[in-house]
Amino acid sequence: MLASESKKLNVLFILHLPPPVHGASIANTYIKESKIINTDHNTDYISLATNTVLAQTGKGSITKAFKFLSILGKVIKSISKKNYDLCYLSLTANGPAFYKDLIVVAILKLANKNIIYHFHNKGVALAKQNAINNFLYRFAFSGTRSILLSKYLYSDVKKFVKETEVYYCPYGIPAVAAEAQENFNGKSTTNAISLLYLSNMMIEKGVFVLLQACVILKKSNVPFICNFVGGWTDITPADFDKFVKENDLINHVFAHGPKYAAEKLNFFKKADVFIFPTYYHYETFGLVNLEAMQHSLPIISTDEGGIPDVILDGSTGFLIPKKNHEALAEKILYFIKNRPAAIRMGLRGKQRFDEFFTIDKFEKNISQIISLVGKTNHI
């Protein structure tokens, strides 16, 4: 083996870490804590996060400005002290955060650094089509490589990135404790099917789509309960409670706020079907879908972002049209009337999870991509 092939690469990770807690920050935490990545390479980490709660996203403040200046200082100090073979940046695809991240990009490019982006969101194609944005995106992508979560997301960057400059790496998540893997499918002590929504309480994540489907279920006189688990964002507890009361869903629908660790696992254990009717414009993958698959739950979701790479329609769950509560209610009713089919779909989802979406597979893929790109200019 050549010395250059065996030499560990120096890699600087500039990424969003909690708080706040969301899919990207969770995935980045897996990277930061990865034994595989940190053993294969010499790694340093800088957090890009300037928010402490999701409600601060997109809002400016003096505190956030000072935090960002501190981040820039850390980046400059790090690349001045060490010769990095690769700089990994979780670049925001669109909006004010993109322009903020672009300052980091400019610093790295001025220092002639080898850069790879990891996109945990999407929105390049949604950016305003004007000469300034075109110039900025071309500047950002020139001479770089990108990691996308799914082939379905390439269209978002196609205008500025050749597919030969893209690597695909789906998420993976850690295994739950053995005692938490036992599933609730078909084990309810009542006839009521247990539905679970677990994500941020956001309009575009499909909260009201599911609530409207619950209205149809109630009118159909089928026994069900629907648990909503997640932090409040653009939906308030008052908004939620008002809908529940006005539609007489008090005995069927419950909001629990954010839950973590054992409390969160308990909701997965007690669920029969996982529901994620997202149409969020930045949705890329739906990390929560993997958690549901790991617990052998059939899933009803949409074809937003890379979700079709996760859920096989008609095999491990159903993909419904976005914003369509009638279609959602129809699929829930199918599971209510066909409990054995729900169990079979959930088990197939678990098999698919084990084959493609474990944390080891994710970490190994990221590490291999880093090795390929990091050695490009150093062989």
C-alpha cells in the first residue's frame, strides 16, 4: 500500500449541531460521535448553529450575529493552524442561512481548501432565479463536491452541479435497545388502532392533514387514537386544541409535546401505524421514517424529497399525494380493516431498514466518500 493511501486525512467538519434538534442536527451528531469516521480520519469539528430553538430560524438578532462572528473566527483559526485535506460543510441550500454559510465558503475558497458539501435540506431550485443568485450558486459549487441523501434530490442542484460531482449517501440511525424493539402491532388491548405522528408540529409537516383525516375516521365510526409527538413551531398548542375541540376529537387525538430517549421509544412501541404526511419544502429524507421502520411500523407518507427511496409504496407502507387528507384517511382505513397486512408491511420495512439504513452503513459511506474526495488533490 502506498504511503499516501494509508495516511489519515485531516478533515475539518463545519456542521449544524444541536440545539435546536432537527433531522440535520441529529445526523450531524451521528457524524461527530462516529467511531468509524473519527478512527479513519483526523477530525476537528465546528458547529454552525446560531439558533437555540427552532422558532429562531430565519430571524436575525445581535446575539446570533455575534455567535456567527465567533464561528468565522474559529474557522479562520482552524485552517490557519492545520493543513486540512478536506473541509466538510453542511451547506444550507436556500434563504438567509445560505448567504450566511456562503461567507464560510468564501473563507475556505480563499484559503484554497478542498470542499465537500453535505445537503441535509433542499431549496437550490426554489431560489429566486436572478443574476445574483446564479452567480453565488456557481461560485459556491465551482470546484467542489456534494453529498445528497437520495437520487431524487439531484434535480434540486442539477442546474449548477454535474452528477459526476455528486455522491449519494442515505441516512442511517443507531439501533434501539433490544428491549425497545418489541412492537405493538396487533397487540392492542382494545380494538382501537394506534396512529403516531412524530416530528416538529409544523403545518408543512402535515399536522392538519392528519387532523383532517382523523375527522373522516371519526365520521366513519372506526376505533382509533392518534398521538402527536413533537416540538411546537408554527402551530401552537392553542391552535391544535381548538381544532380538536371544534371537531369533537378530544377522545381520539392527543398532543404530547417533544419526547426523547425512553419516552419517545415508548410511543413507537405503542403504535400500529406511523403517519408522516409532509409537504415541507425543505424536506429531504424524513429521518423519523427510519425510526418507524426500525420498530417494524408500516408508514403512510408522501413522495416529498427522497422519501420514495425510503418507503416502498405498497410494500413497506403507502405514499399518498401531498395535502390530501382523503387519501390519507383511505390508507388508514385500509390498515384498520387489514391488520395482518399492516404487520407484514411493517416487517418488510424492518428488513429494508436492516439492509440499507443502519448507522454503520451511514458512517462507512460517509467515511469512504471523505477518503475519495479528500485524496483527490493529495495522491
